[in-house]
Amino acid sequence: MQPIAITGSSVFSPLGTDPDGFWQGLCHPADLQTPWPLRDLAPYPVNNVIAVPEETWGTLSNMDGKARSERVTSFLVRSALEAAKLNRDGVGTIGCALGTTTRSAEFCEAEFLEEDGSNDVAETPRSDLVPRGNLDWSGPTFTLSTACSSGLLAPALSAQIVASGECDFMIAGGVDVLLEYTICGFNSLRVASRDRCRPFSEERKGVILSEGGACFCLETVDRAEARKADIQAVILGYGTSCDGGSPTAPDVEGIARAIKAALGSANLQPDDIAAIIAHGTGTPTNDKVEVEALRRAFATTELPPITSVKGAIGHAQGGAGALALFTALSSLKHGKLPGVANLETVDPALAPITVSRETLDLSSGCLMVNAFGFGGNNCVMIVASHDYLKRRRH
């Protein structure tokens, strides 16, 4: 695949909207778990989440729409455009692709609550997440939902759109907000944890739900270099698979196919991968299957260092892959890999793996980002610094 530059990015998470604050929160994690602040869910077996603080939500009061997903998406898209320093007049064709899991469900839940007078947010249900307002998109626009891989798949497909010449720029990412619908669903699946989320730890017991997302501006490297844009990272390739083996259980072979496809798309060998931003949900099954799939795809038991941000910020569903990609950009910028929050004893069944609670120095090279979703919807992306690409060219 032709390398594609990321020239703008934005984030909205329980750690705030400031990229440096997000990074510091990953490197020095705090316990952010609380009961969901919007409604009393004490009757549920597990009602603890990692929510975006209400004061952070308050900063979006001037954004488009009433629904939270609508306001946060407007913020992320406009912020990514601004960060890329795009003058929309005559700049070329710009499209937008966004991933989500529960966009329509938010409207349905709001409509249900409106009927008994307990909520004043009632709008016409629709699944389109792309903000409109004064954003007159001249390129392709679409919303996709492949469960928890949505927020990584949208940038992956957008990179292909830009590489094909169909569009000059794409704004792409993913976002989801907390809903009772989601909290109820994960309780029913018995994968929500009363304990902290502990990816790759022997003591791991499950997922802590979260919310938020990230967006990115994509363009060809040649175009970015010509306009002297700040190239935050370069997408070298990606791979996808849909194994469909189970509605919920991850499949080793399906994930391994996506990893191999990503390496092939980027024309790289496993030794070129410096570290892995894993899906790492902290459920006993996911972490085991992910490590096994990596070993199968890499054809070795020796893997590069692995981390997961879900111990620090929870699982943002359709926004999780976008937040993992934003973490990769931050890691490349700082030359470090954030540790795994709440890690205690690394599960000996996963050994040997390099997983640390502390921040690790990052050697030069490429980062692999994983995002997997229910139904076997898998997406794997490989990103690197602009300097790495320039060295590779020579």
C-alpha cells in the first residue's frame, strides 16, 4: 500500500482533550472508575465505568446537536481539520469516515426516556455520524459499524481511499458514548468487571466500559510534504478479516490473518515491528487469543513489547481503535511505549511476553495497532514516524 500521512489529529477521552494531558494520563494512570454519573445503575451486577468527566462534556456546549455522540464527533472532526491546517477553500476534495457501535441506540434510548419525562433529548433516530453544519464535504462520507474495530477500520479504509486518488483528504476516526444499553449488554455477556481492568495480568477479570474517540486527517505523503504539513505519523499498511466464528468469542486464525495482511500491505517483516498497541480488553479469553494469534502470525514465540491502554482509560467500544491509534501517534512522538495500568503478575499462560506496568523506551521502527470486534471483525494497522519512512526510501 502507498504510505499515507496523518497530518492532524484530535482526541476526546476520560483523560480530556489535550494530547499532552492524554499522554501523561497514560504514563501516570489514576483510578478513574466510578458509577455512571448520568443515571443510577446500582441494580446492575456491574455499574462501574470510566466516563468522560461532566466538566469536559460541558466544553462541548457550542457544538452541533443535542446528542452527545453528535457533539463529540463535531468537536473531533473540526479539531482534526484545524490541526491539519487545512484551508477548506480550494484545498481539494475532503471526505469523512467515522466508526461507531451505538450511534442509533443513543437516539432510541433518549426517545424512550423522553416518553416518561425524564430526559429532554429527543431527536429523529438516524445512524449517520458524519457532522454536517457548515462542513460541505466534497469527497465520500460514510459511517460504519464493525463493533469495537470500527474506530480503526474507518481510518484504514480512508487511507485506501486517499491512496487510490478518489479523495485528496479524509477525516477519519471513531467515537462512542456510554449508554445504559451498552452497560446492560456487557453485563448480560458477563464480561464487565467489578475489579479494575487488568490487561495481560493473571488477575484479569474483564472489561471496564468507557467512552470517547479520536479523529485523524489523512493525505498522501507527497501532498503533505509539498504543503509543508506537520506529518505526525505515516500509515504503512493495514489488514482486515471477518472470521464470523462466533458472535462474541475471538478467533485465533481470523486475527492472525489480519495481522499477516497488515504486514504484507506494509511490505514489512515481523522484526520491523518495534511494539504492539494491543486490543487488550482484560478478559481472560481476548488476551490469550490475541497473544496466540500474534505468535502464529509472527511465526515465533518472541514478540515485541506489548501494551494496552484499556487499563487506564477503559474500553470505548467503537472509539477504542481510534484511541489506540492516537496512542501510537503519541508513542512515536515521545519515543516511549506507555505501560499497562493495573498490571500485577503477568499471566504465566501468556509467557514469554514483554509487558510492563512502567513506560518503556521505544526503539526506532513501526508500531502495530490492533482492534477487534464482536462477530470477528478484525482490523490491524501499522504506523511509523515520517523519519522512518524517509530512511526507508533511501
